[in-house]
Amino acid sequence: MAFHCHPCLMNLTLIGKMETFVDDTREILNIKGIQLEDVIGNVSSFEATSEIGIITDISLRTFSYLQNRDLGCLTLHMALTRLWTSFQVRGLISKTFPLPFHESSAPYDIIPKYVFISEAVSAFKSSGSPEVRHRQRREAMIEAYRSVPRDTISMLEKAFALDCLLFDYSCELSVQLLETDASMVGEIYFKET
């Protein structure tokens, strides 16, 4: 990213990040004398609405892709299990909520997309606070990075060092992810099915 947004070529006053989107938006609006709450109303309901939008959008795109395609050896159950797991990895749905549809459910291969979305949104609403879901997302990231060889992690740290500096991220993946207390993570998200 630093290649495209080189600080010598761009006069940036503020760099917003997805992780701090609401705070960054608030700061930008405050510069113009506008209160964030006047624009979007309740901030926590805005964040929840945004996450529900993510679940809905990804689900609709997945169902659209699956429609009228020969999936070969990939069953609808397998595809929806992967989709559900991706929501868990992103910290949108609690890892304690299994996919509510079973392969033996009849007729499994015609689950309406809006039924799936309704179940996913319901699970999201019951998945705890944003802080709990953020911890789950971090746990999933740690589990994923622990499967990557250390020399590859070092190469990633070097490759993205300038981006990390420019956008104020820590590039010490080995410290952040690999040296985290092992009891914090297990093999929940990326197990073979």
C-alpha cells in the first residue's frame, strides 16, 4: 500500500482504518464541526447494522455464486459450513453456535438464502458484545498464523514493514501472534472436515 500512497506524493492529514472506522469518522466530522451522532444516530446500533449488512451481503453473494453451478464434490452443506465458519473467524458469529442446518435435513439442497441469512443474523445478535467477538476474531487469527512457518512470517514482516509504519500498524507478527499464550487458542476454526 505504501507504494500506492507514498507519503512524499500525497499530503495526508488523517489516515482512517477499518479497525477504528467509527472513531476516525468522528474525528473527520468533528474537524468540520459535525457530530457523528447527528449523522448516524446511535453509534452502537450503526456498528451492529454494518455487521448485519456484511453477513447479508456475503451470504447473498455466496448463494448467487452457488446458484446454477456444478459444484463437483462440494455439497451445499460444505459450502454453507465454510460460509458459517468464515463468519465465526471474522468474529461475527460465536464459535459456540454450530451451523443450524444438518446435511441430513430434508431437503437440504434447497435451503432458501433468506432462511440462512435469518439464522446467521439471529446467531450474530446472540453472539455477545463486540469485545467478546473481537477476542474471538483475534483467537482465530492467532490459530491461522500459528500454522504458517516462522520464516514465512519473517518475510511477511519485512514485506509489509513500510505499510505498517505508514499506517501505524505493528508488523511484529511473531510477537503478536506466535508468542501468545498457547492456552488462548486451540484448533477450532481451521480443522479439516
